[in-house]
Amino acid sequence: MRLRLVPQETNFDFFRFRNATFGASIVAVIASLVLWLTVGLNFGIDFLGGTTIRTESAAAVDVGAYRAALEPLALGDVVISEVFDPTFAPDQNVAQIRVQAQDGAEAVTSDTVASIEAALQGVDPSITFPSVESVGPKVSGELVTTALVALGAAIAAMLVYIWLRFEWQFAVGAVAALVHDVILTIGIFSLLQIRFDLATIAALLTVLGYSINDTVVIFDRLRENLIKFKKTPLIEVMNRSVNETLARTLMTSGTTLLALIALLVLGGDVIRGFVFAIFWGVIVGTYSSVYVAKNVVLMLGVDRDPKSPDAGTQFADVDA
Amino acid sequence: MLQIEGWKRVLITLVCLAGILLAVPNLFYDRVERFNDAEAAIEAGVTTPEDAADAGLWPGFLPSGLVNLGLDLRGGAHLLAEVNLADVYAARVDAYWPEVRDALRGVRAEAGTIRRQESAGDALVVRISQPEGMAAAVEAVRGLAQPIQTLSGVGSTDIEVSGAGDLLTLTLSDAERARVDEQTMQQSLEVIRRRVDEAGTREPTIQRQGADRILVQVPGIGSAQELKDLIGSTARLTFHEVIGSTGDPEARVSADQLLVPVADPSRQGELRILERTPVVTGDDLTDAQSAFDQNGRPAVTFRFNPAGARLFGAFTSANVGQPFAVVLDGEVVTDPVINEPITGGSGQITGNFTVEEANVLGITLRAGALPAELTFLEERTIGPELGQDSIDAGQVAALVAMGAVVVFMVLSYGLFGAFATVALGLNVALIFGLLSLIGGTLTLPGIAGIVLTIGMAVDANVLVFERIREELRTAKGPARAIELGYEKALSAIVDANVTTFIIAVILFALGSGPVRGFAITLGVGILTSAFTAIFVTRLLVVMWFERRRPKTIEV
């Protein structure tokens, strides 16, 4: 007896509610943009500059006392948060302290770190500092640029690759789906105020990879079916392609999500934000492959006249 | 129909075996690491009994390459330093002064008397008493310019000379600056490497980044501050003739003299007026060691090279009864009175050091002075426990993820799922094998990358299996269905993997540190998962099929 996530033959009408789903995507994208602009992202020191100190102590974390101890140092914006994690030992009390970049300091000042550590040791002599990270404002500015360039380059590379392997309508559809995924991830990070740092950008790029993977598999089937069913209307061929690949889509997202859940629960708090971004991205990416990428292709239409110079794909038969 | 040639089978099996063999050392990480250290020590010719014992820990005929653990897993310090390249220009320009003086003396008839002016930064400014002779003066100084070879510039010279009114200005040309910058960077890298090596830490990473930055990563060091103490000071040591002392920091001294504060906190506010040109410098040292003086205070002993010893001997012989000053990074460390000529070429500096400071000073003097100051732009310290916690958490997560995926696959595809599971295990072994082979670095996001790969690696198998199911429905017989399944799924597998691989390449090119580590594991994972899905699973399926010859198959 086999486990089947979907019946052998499915014939869901994926495009029945296409206006509603596409509309929902647009609303979600706009909502994310609004959240991004109003609430804003909780940038980590990679992008803002400043110092984060992770503290660990056998005694319970007293955020108020920490704050009071740091008050006299006049460090500007200080964020203190206690960290909880199922992997911690019972007497492991962890907190994360973030201090903004100090005014006028182009580089990292170790005096600041030393004074913070001394102040905290005054509150709790058993406190240790498993990690201390400082990024100067000069570097953080460059990191922002690099991150944006990386995202842009990845999306541009996908556009070109899909264009070469399929058709331009497919490329536009795929890239629309990618942009959708990225913006929705930024939206949820704004909403939940999860720390957004360099690792999050890596996660976003991974999501791009996963999402495009998913999109390409369905496109691949669509390309095959377009040749097989020359007279069938596009919408039906598309629906058929999505149905035929449905089992695979669910299996793959299933196994990937299983692995990610394991990492999310057991992987420790240090990479939780990173894993969450990928987790969310896999869900959104799976959705967008069908409801954004395909919808866009459907709207743009596909040139199926074999005599047209644009039809067909000159690189489609390369190696595969 | 359903065939794989014999040589392909052999090749696939060999690749898998090689992967496993290369991955095995990572299972015995501590042991192999000690073995490697011992081997390195034996090769270097320094052997201790422990090394000899450690060398027996691992059979020498097995591969001993390990996956490097990133700082976030092993703990250690990370520093990004910017070299203040402009520092060097002033010293370079300064070095022209004797030549410029001589050249201008040669045209004394036209230019008159000369006087060097205090000037900011990297220009040498000379006032001449007869401005109408400026053209001749400029001409004379231009004669000192040396042509320099550059790839682009034809006929560029190392200095630029201009005259305005009665002031003659000499600056470095752009081409010369570029050359000096390059030299400064190379020298800084070399000095930092020597200092870090002297401190005896293992596997430090010292890399140049961009035009003026140096990345230093040292695993196992307690904090970034320790590392900064070691590489942060320029350690420019000079010995000067003392001209006088003062308590006024605003005191005016002539252009060939220096006003330097005294380092000793008990003599705060005191300054010494020194001859600008040092008698000898740290460049003339051959050795420096931390030691204790006759009163048991920490000190640093040093030894000059023959040229330095001669200069210092001549100076001390001529100045018995006079003080001289030892200046380290712009502060007078000590200014003893010369009791007798020091001709032996060795000496001792007793400042107000702690044992720790004397140690670091010994190392930095031995390794040489940094040509320019460093500014630290980024520093990260990760404690070793935090790294170990991350490794443990990552291991648990990977095992759970693997278990869940295996159960899911076997439940869904039965025997074929089991084949995919075998391939998945091989995939993880191949990832580690390949990472060990290329000396890749595993970081925390890298572990996440592997776990993610475990989830995604089955994708290619799923694509094939689903396709075989479909082909079975159109009833072509099992052999044909399997063959078609692989054939038709291939284009989707290729496209899916190429796109993800492009992302990995972009991450690698633009990322740094942990992100780059993630890109490597992601990229390697794509290669190995494509290999295992397309070749290994297929080989397993074909071998099973040949043995059983089933009439029907259930996927």
C-alpha cells in the first residue's frame, strides 16, 4: 500500500479562480510593500552597523537590570531581548543585546564592547559572552549594496536562462513569481519583525532557486504538452500540465518542508531566522509557481504558430 | 533497452567509493585533525613525543583531508581591517628630502637659499629665497624623477614637481601611488601573516579583499581583541638622539626635529624633543624576545643585524653620558642614558610593560613593522561552545530530516523509495567527500544548506518516479516505462538544477564568510544530488531489474 498525497489522476481546475488568486497575490504584494514602508524591516548589524553581544548565564536573564546597567554608558539605541530555544539546557539563559553604531566612529570601537561587557558583569558576575560581533558603518553600507546586487543579478540570470530555454512569456512569468516571493518574504519579515541580515539575503536567494525550480518543472511539462496537444486551448493545456506535475510538486515540497521543520525546531536559535525565511519561501514559491507564473503566461499568451520566428525555442532541445 | 554499459557501472561505483573514502575522515574529526597536525610538525622537523603518538592515530594510506569548519562552528575571531594606504605617502615623500636638498643646492645661484616648510600630508614643500629662480629649481628637482613601468602609463614618473611663488612642491604621481599602494598591501599581508603565525594559531585565514582591505580569521583564538592586540599595532621601533625635553605639547620644534610624548603613565605630560632622523630602526633587528631585566621586570631583548649594530655602536660610542630614546609607535618607551658604548649589537628595552605586553611586543618586533596603520571595520568573536552547540543542533536536525525524508519516500514509492534513500545517503557522503577534497569550509548556514539539500535531493528522484508511474499507465511494460521515465524527466531535472546552480554561483561571487560557505555547500549539493539521482538510483534500479526481471512493477 502506497502513500499517495494525491489521487492517481487529478483534474482540478487550477485556473477556475485565477482572477481571485491572482488578485490575492497582488493584494499580498501590496500589503507586504506597505508593511515594509510603514513598519520597516528589523535590520541586523550587517546592514545598520553596530554591535551585537550574545550573553549566556546560569542566572535568569533580567532585561530590566541589563538595561539599567547599560543606561549610564549613553550608547543610544540599545535593544535587549531574551532568547528562548528548545535546544537550550535548563540553566542556559541567553540574551541578545544590540547596540547601534556609535556616532562619528568610522570603524569598530572595542572600548564600547569592553565597557558593555564590564557593565553586564556588574549585574551578573557569571555572565559570559559566547559571541560578540561589530560591523562598522562603512562596511554595512557596502553590504547593503552587495545584497541588492546579488538579488538583482540572480533575478536577471533567471530571466535570461528561462528566456533561452523556453520563451519570453515564460521568462516574464517566472520572474514575476520570483519578485512576488521575495516581496512576500520581506513582508512577513516586516510583520513579525524577524531580524533581517546577510543570512536572510542568502535565504532569499535560496528561495529564488527553489521557486524557479518548481516553476521550471511545470513549464517543462507545459512545453511538452504544447507540442502534444496542438489544438487544445492554452488554458486547458496548462491546467493539464499542472495536474500532471501535482504529485511531484507536493512530494518535493513535502520532503523539503519536512527537512526544514526539523531544522526549524532542532537547528538552534542562531539560524532560526535564516531557516524560517527558506521555510516561508518554499510555501510561497510553490504557490506562486502555479498561481503567479502560470497566470502571467496565460495573460501574455503563447505564440503557438510554428511558422512564426518567435515560436518554439531555439535552445529548448539542447542536451535534454 | 534498459542498459547501462559496463564501464559506466564501474565508473559510477568508483566515484561513489571515492566519495565515501574521502568523507570517512570527517567521522573521526578530532583524531584526524591531531594526526594532520602531527604530520605537519614532523614534516617541519620539530617532533615531540605527542606528535609521534598522534601520527599513529590514523592510517597513513587513507585520505586525511577534512572539511574546514568555519568560525561560526569552531569559534574564533574574525577581523576586517582597512590599511590606511595614505600613511605611507608621507614617509615616501620624506625620503626625497636629502636628494631634493642636494639638487637645490646645485642651483643655488638661481634659486638662492632653501628652507623646508612644515606641510600637511604627503607633499614636500620647500621655500626658496629667490622666486625668480623657480623654473630652474623645478627643473633641477624634476631631474630626480625616475621613470616607472606600468601597464597603461607610458612615460610616467614617480614624482610630480610644481612651483608657485616661492614655494616648490613635490608630490607622488598617481602611478607611483598605485605602485606604493600595492607594495604596502603586500607588505601588510606578509607582516600580519608572520605575526599570526608567530602566535602559533592553527589554520588562520589571511586574505586581501578589494583594494585596501585585509580579512583575518583565526579559529580558536579567545577574542577579536586578542587578535587586534597582535596585529593592530604598527610596531614601528626607532632609536633617536635626544635633544631636550619639555612639558608643553604645543612647543615649536624645527622641521628636522620631533616632539614625542613619554609612554610611562607616571611621567604623564612629559615630552622629548628628538632628532627626526632615527639612528637605527626596527628594520635592522634580526631577533626580539620577551625576557626579564635584572630587577625581574618584563623586558624585550633584541639583536641588530651587522649594519644596525655598526650604526648603533658608532652612535653610542660618540654619545656616552647622553640619553637616547627608544620610540615605539609614536611614544617614547624608554630614554636611558648611555653608560658605555654598546657595540655588541644586542640590547634590552625595559619599559613599563606587563608580561603579556612584552610577549606581544617580542612577536611584533620579530615579525616586523606594519607599513601603515590599520582601521578595523568589522570584528566578530564566536565562542567555541556556541559553535559546538550549533554543530550538535545541526547534526540532530540533519538526522531527523533524513529519517523523515526516508520514511516519506519509502511509504510513497516502496522499493524505489528505498533506492532513492540509498542514493540520498551516498549524496551526503559525496558532499562531505567533495568538500574535503576541495578544502571547502562548512559554516552554520552551510549545515542548513546540507539539510535543505537532503530535502531537495529527492526532487530529481521524485520527478523520475512520477514519470515512470505515468508511463506505466500507458502500459508499455516496465522496462520501457523506466527508460522513458528517466528520458523524459531529464530535461526538467537539468533545468531545475542549472537554475539553482546559477543562484549558488551568484551567492559565491557576491557573498562573504558564512554566506559563501552556504553557497559552496549548496553548489556541491546540487552536483552530487544530480549525480546520485541520474546515475546512482538508475544503476540500482537497472541492477535490480536485471536480477528480478519483474513482469509488472509498482512504483
